[in-house]
Amino acid sequence: MPASPETTTKVLVLGGSAEAARLAARLAGDPRYETLSSLAGATRRPAALPGRVVSGGFGGAEGLARFLGTERIARVVDATHPFAARISANAAHACRRAGVPLLRLARPPWRPRAGDRWLEVADAAAAAARLPGLGDRVFLSLGRKRLDAFAGLAETWFLVRLIEAPAAPLPLARHRLVLARGPFRVEDELALMRAHGIEALVSKNSGGEATYAKIEAARRLGLPVLMLQPPPPPERVERVADVEAALAWLAG
């Protein structure tokens, strides 16, 4: 029997991750929920999502709190990218202000395995400071927002991979840009690194399977990896690591 409007739970999924897309797809087929997905607009052509999609952000924590009230949102699942610290902080503030339960759905970070040559760093600036001496040809897999930190390394050649072409030239003296969207295969990552003579990798520790192939490829090639650590999560926010646990929280 279909759920009535009185018994339908209105859920806002803050998206931008593969987990968010899977959660939205599961909720779209469940009559107990009315689901809205939010995308911050970091990607101009995001993958299609089921149901209603709100794009472009809310205007900070206060704007999100107003949106929750106007839309009568009953529950929020923050399933943004593990490095979307500002959005997660805004969600925590807005949900406390609006009195709306909040769940953080975040996949666990990668863990080093035997053969990995990781150097864990706090951010892109720390990675740039550690890079000299590790290699002259570097694969930067960080997204476009963190490239400015490497602008001063004029003698280093960078391979930069982005999902979309940037609106402005990259701030790097010597580089090649490739455009691709994951998931990636280990064989292709090995071929890419070998073709460009890559000597070191700089990556965010984003967890998940879609982009892990570059980490395995670096391990097989014996390359050092400067690994940016994810920011700490907001305090007093319940966390789960997978979609099934998020569905159980919504049903509870």
C-alpha cells in the first residue's frame, strides 16, 4: 500500500559522492520517503540522480537552515565528498539550528598496505613542501581547487587529471592536463604513469573503490605517494560508513 503524504518522510541528501548517488537511487524506489538531492555545483555536468535535485548550494549554514524549514525536511544525510569540510560543517550547524536529525555517510579512508610508500600530509601546502626530492615528474590527483599550492614548483612537471576542463589556465609552469571520470582500472593507471614517466603521486585519501586503482598502480611501480588526510568530521554528528547503515538510520 503506498505511503500517504502524512507518513512520508522528507529526506535531504547532500550529495557529491558515489554513496550519495546510491542512497538516492535506493530511496527513489521507496514510497516511505520523498527525497531531495543537493549538489554544490563543483562539477558542471554531474551524473544524473533520481528525483528532485537542488544545485548550487544554499548560501551557507543559515541559508541551509532556512531551506530545511521551508521544505519541511525531516532528516538530512550528509553524503558529500570526504574532503567537503565546509559543507559538512554548514550541515551540522544548520541541522542543530533547525532541529533536524543529521547523519554523516562517509566511506572509510584507505589504509596503507604492504609495499605502499605513503607520506601522510595534512593538506596540499604540506604536500608541495615535501615534494622536492621525491620526483621531477609528478601525478597530481587532487581536483582543481588545490593546484595553487604547487604553483611555486617551477622545475617540476605535473600530470593533472580532472573530471572537466577548468575555466582558467592551470597555475603550473610545466604540466599536462588529462580529462577523465572514474572508476579507473589498475591496468590503465599503470599505463598512464609509465607513459608519462611518473616518479611520485599526490592524492587525497578519499577512500572508496572508484579511484583506488592509482594507489595500487603506485604500489606496483614502487612510487612514493604524498597522501592528503581527510579533515576531521564535525563533532556530535552520528556517522555510518555505507548505504545500508544509512537506510537503517532513516528507517529507525
